[in-house]
Amino acid sequence: MAAFATACTIVVPALAAFRRRHTGVDLSFTEMEPEEALPAVRDGHIDLAVTHHYAHVPPSDMRGLHQTGLHDEPLLLAAPPKRAPAVNQKIDLRQFADVAWVSTRPSTGFQAVTELAGQTAGFLPTIAFRADSYHLLLALVGAGLGVALVPAIAAIPTPGVNYHNIAHPPGLHRRICAVTRSADPFPAAAALIQNLTRQLRQRR
């Protein structure tokens, strides 16, 4: 099995529950982002991947793969309190056209999401700070150095950071999926997917 880093809050308990119930199944795990995990599933290096896909971003190549939707989650704006209104107010990204942004490095897909969201709102974000770890990204926001988009699952309590729902542009979200090979479904993957679904249900 493989999964992206921020899925750990659902993946680790799901793996532990699977191991307790299916002691005879060989189990291994590797952290992988979707761009690595999808080819690995297709090539048979792993059997199940937890991936994500952002709305408004061109879909990945799914030839030979079967995708099961697990959860849709919104993208939130992470901002220092002085940069944004009250926490319970939805915001318009155009309010942040002239501030510094924090995003991932250009080699990862999330930068494209940040830039696309800004362009959809009518501006090109100035990405002044980059970090591939959400902990570091949020620490930069908490230090007052900029604002950032984060998926809801990564919106952990962080000093100096408030999270805001986004009213404009609408529809900013990502879908979390389980991906297997189309040609060789197997019971262990189905059992793991059930565990993942159960963990997500408990979080709601």
C-alpha cells in the first residue's frame, strides 16, 4: 500500500486494523505522492494507493486503474489573524491578491492548484515561500510571512494560523481516492478500502 503524507491520520489506523484482523496477509507501506503512486500501482509494485485529485486540475492517466472515491474535502485559506476577517466568515481570494503566498515547490502539483485558484479569482499569486511539508508551510503562515491554501485534512491547529472557508472562487476542493489495478481485484484491497472508509466516517 502507498499513500500521500497527509493521509496518515486515516491510513495508519486503517493499516493497524487490517493487520489485527488479517494476520496471514503480507503488509507493507510506502509514502508516495499520487504522481509516483499511480504508475507504481499500474506496474504492479504496489497493490493499493490512496491518492488525491484537485478540482479544476487536468485528471491523471487512469488507464488500467480502478478508482474508488473515499472523501471530498474543501481547500481552506490559512492566514495570520491580522490578514483575514473573523474565522466564521467566508472569504474571497481576491482580498489576498497583493500579499505573499506560501506554497509547495514547483516539482509538486499543489503549486499548480495555488496558481490556478488565484488565476480563477482574477490574479496571479506571488509565491514567495515554498515548503513541501505542511508543518513547515503552516509555520511560515503562523510567522506572518504569507497565506496559503491547505486541504481540510491538513488544517491542524497551529499557533498564529486561522483557517477560512473560501466563497470565491467556488468549488475549491480535492477528492481522496483508493486506486487499484482494474485487471486483478483482490480481497485484501477491498478490506483495506473498507477500513479507510470507516476511518473517514469516524472523523466526520
